Amino acid sequence: MADTPVSITANKLWPSASNLKEHWDVKDGGHFPDLNLENNPAWKFLDSNYKKCLKNQLEALLSSIGSNIPDTISSDISIDESKGKVHIAEGAIVGPYTRFEGPCYIAPEAEIRHGAFVRPNSWICYQAVLGHASEIKHSILLPNAKAPHFNYVGDSIVGSHANLGAGVILSNLRHDGREIKVKIKSNVISAELRKFGALIGERTQIGCNSVSNPGSIISSDCMVWPNTTISGFFEEGSTIKN
């Protein structure tokens, strides 16, 4: 898509993602996805027909490194590998009564808190947080991204140092089940996806009990007020309220 607006490319939404291993200069930050999507829109990472999509990259990673369940994991953790491998890196922090369904990858120093639910095709990066009673599915939390309290993250990408306030929902499916469209200013673009939640830029803060409609794109350094319904595209540094 040569005409993709620069504001919705991965490099614009997540500048540090161009080289995560260098940006997160740690001895062992685990494995990071390749978000260099060239000039494609950032949501292509969620398209299973795209060769560098989340699903394909995760499958390749887990084929290489295999399953891993640290000895420190307690017996009250639920692990289901019937559909794919579960790799919880050494050094990840896992609370009681959490559930993991493969394929999924949890990086070192990522934190999965009490009662969280990790569903298939989830990639939780270094120092990211999935909190109490939060659920993630076919999504990525980039390093230091936080979904810490009663959140739903479906078919979404949350940027580094972004934070979802308590009760924030990134909804991923239209009520009518039709293909999701992205509105960018006066243009309406088909995402060619039936399920697509939100793209959240780096350092963006979303207030408690806000809900993003499917196909929302919130750029870096935005501030969303509590109890806001979010739809469409927002430029870098926007303040968003009803």
C-alpha cells in the first residue's frame, strides 16, 4: 500500500520498535517481534494473510525456542498447549490462578498478575504487565506496556510505556460482524479484517472505563479522559474526550 498515510505506519506509532533489542539495552530482554512493516499500515501485523503477521512470527519463534514452564510456576497455574506451545521465560513474574493458552510467549520480567487470562497468539514483551482479571488475545504488549486492571486487549497492539486505566476495553468486533473500516480524517479505509481492536502509540495514557471501538488508532503521547468512547484516528499528542 504505497499510499499508506505515514501517521499509521508502525515506525510512526512505535518509534522504538524499529530496533527493540537496541532500545531495550538489557542482558536478556527475551524476544521481540519484528514490526518493520515497510510502508504497510500497522494493522497488517494482525492480518494472518500477511507473511510477517503476529501469528506467523510467533509460530516461528516457538518452533525455535519451544515450550517453557519455569519451575517457579505454582500448581494453581493453568496451562493449555492443545493448540500451540506456551513459553514463559525465566524471570517472568506469574501470579496465582492465571491461565495460558498457546501459542503464546511471555518475556523475562513481564508480569502476569493474579487471575489474568492469556489467550492464543499473545506476545507479552519485556517488563510489560497484564494485570488482575485482564484478558489478552491475538495481541502484543510492547516493552513496558501496561494493561494492569480489568482490561480486555483483543487483536490489538499496545505501545511501549502506554497504560490502560482500570476497566479499559479495546473491543475488536463489530456488532454486525462486518469488515472493520478505519476512519482517518475524511478518508475511510477498509482494514480487510473482521477482528481488529486498537493500535495504541507509545506513552499514550487511556483513562479508566474508556472503550475503543474496533479499528481505533491512537498515536503516541495521547491523553484519553476517563469514561470516553474512542472511535477513529487521533494524531500524536491529542487529548481525547467525549
